[in-house]
Amino acid sequence: MNVIIIEDEKPSARRLQRMLKVVDLNAETMLHSVEESIEWFQNNEHPDLIFLDIQLSDGLSFEIFEAIDIKSAVIFTTAYDEYALKAFKLNSIDYLLKPIDDEDLKTAVEKYKGRLPQKQSVTLDFNDIKNLLVNPIEREYKKRFSVKVGQHLKLINIEDIECIYSENKGTYAFTTEGRNYLLDATLDELEADLEPDVFFRISRKFYVNINAIKDMVSYTNSRLQIKLNRFNEQNIIVARERVKDFKNWLE
């Protein structure tokens, strides 16, 4: 069976590759962007099964299917549970919500292999998927965090957070009062909890609150430097591949 992984975060792709070996699937090919995937499909025999991340470094993965007529079966891997996952489940083999669980992966693979009854339609309407991605189902986002301060628990309202960032294997929220608080979650785990109209992930290390942005300055290599109202501990740089999406988010 020919299996490929399309995932922009290489450590996540390698982890999934190792997990697949446990369920007797070998994914030798790993692709990491829309552009790379389109080129690969143009020049290679299409696989039996694709493990597909929704958001890649240079765009959304449905763009691959707009460019190439792909009939392969698809199992979605995504951190975005707000994006009409029920619809994905009906029209693909399954979806796996990150971080991927061993048992969920096993169940999805068994569905594909036909061991469990499952409608395995692989004709995906990517125009519908595009509309769902652009207009996600309304959901409730996190309104506050509880953080430990000494022997006490403190509640931090989400509107009081200027930015959330990772440093030295920890995740911190910087507030409008100028204080840092350690959060009990990674940036990846927070992705589905933060309201996308308010928080944007400008790089692998930073989320910024749109209401805290004081200034934006052109930076080297077509990047942007963000200045917040109070946070000045380090440079906040929008990654080059995220500048276009960041500018669209601002509008």
C-alpha cells in the first residue's frame, strides 16, 4: 500500500510516520507545502492513502486538490476542530485531531482497510471544504486561563493578554499589566482555543492579540516586526511565509 504524509511541521510528520509503522503502514514520502505537493503529484503515481494536514506553511491543503485531480483516499490530520470536522468525516475516511492519539490512528487505519463498516467515499468536494474553512462553524473560544501563582490560582481574562509565546520549553501569556504567566499548554494545543479574529500565530513562537498591536515595521527578508503596547522583552517578527496571511487577518 502506497501511503504519503502531507504535513508542514517536520517533527509532526516524522512522529506520524513512526506511528504508522506500528499499524503496519509505511509512509516513505513526506511533503511539507502546497507547492511541493502539487509538484510531487504531477510527477509521481498517486498514493492509495494520504494523511493530510489542513493548514500548510504556504496555504490550505485544499489548494492541492484544486490544482490536481486526486482520487486517493484521505485521512485528515488537523488542530482545527472548529472547521466542520463532521463534514470531513462523512466525505473522507476519517479525521484525526492533533495531537494524534494512537487508538484514534489505529481506528482510522482499520476503517480504511475495511475492518470496520465505514462509508469510504473519496470524492471530496473541495469547493465545499474551502467554504467551510473560510467560514468555520461558530464555536465557543477560551475566555480565560487559570494560572498558578505560588500556592494560589489566578484567572486571566483572554482580553487582558497581549501575546502568548514559547520560551525555554514553556508557554507564557504576557498581560496588559506587564506580567508573564506560565500556561499549562503548548502553542499547538492552544490553536483551537484562541479566537482567530483576535489572536494570530505570527511564527512558531508567538501569538499576538490584534488589540495590543501598537506599530508594524518592515523587517529584513520581507518580514514584519510587531510592536505591542507593553511587551518589549524580545523582537516579535512575523515569519516570512505568514506575512501575507497576517496582512489579510488585519483587514
